[in-house]
Amino acid sequence: MSNVPLVGSEFIVGYRRQTEWSTLIALSFFFGKVGAGLFAISLFLGSGLLGLVGLVITAVGKGTAHLLYLGRPERFIRAMARPDRSWIARGIWSMT
């Protein structure tokens, strides 16, 4: 596939530059994968401390990067406000 061109907005086969995600989203993916990997390794090694470190990396690193990426962070609290009526609020609570 070394001869596949880099294309713009045309509908043809090729690679396109990613323009939507920022560094914060990339960091969020990184922390999520590293934390989950540490947690999985801790299951094989039987190390509770390593599992806890993996959970903390995932919760703090991934969550912080996502919150910093939000355009208007003050709206996040309002999105969580009514889990009894809003599917978005239920989704946020279940992911948390």
C-alpha cells in the first residue's frame, strides 16, 4: 500500500490527515490503554497494587484529559444533572 496517495476531501481510496482530535484526546486514549494494560497485567501477576495503579491512571488521566478537552466544561455538570430524565446523563453516570 505504499502507492496509496494522500487525499483531501475527495471520495477516493487513500489516507487522510486527522484534523478533528487534539493532543488531549490522544492523551486520553494513551492513558486509557496504559491503565487498562497495567490492570490486565496485574491480573496475570496477582498484584493488587499494580491493578490499583492501572485504575488510577485510567480514571485520573483519561478523565482529566476528556474534561480538559471539553469546549465548555461548565456544561458537563448540567449534562449530569437529571439522570432520571436524560439518556445523556445516564450515559455519563454509567461511564463514570
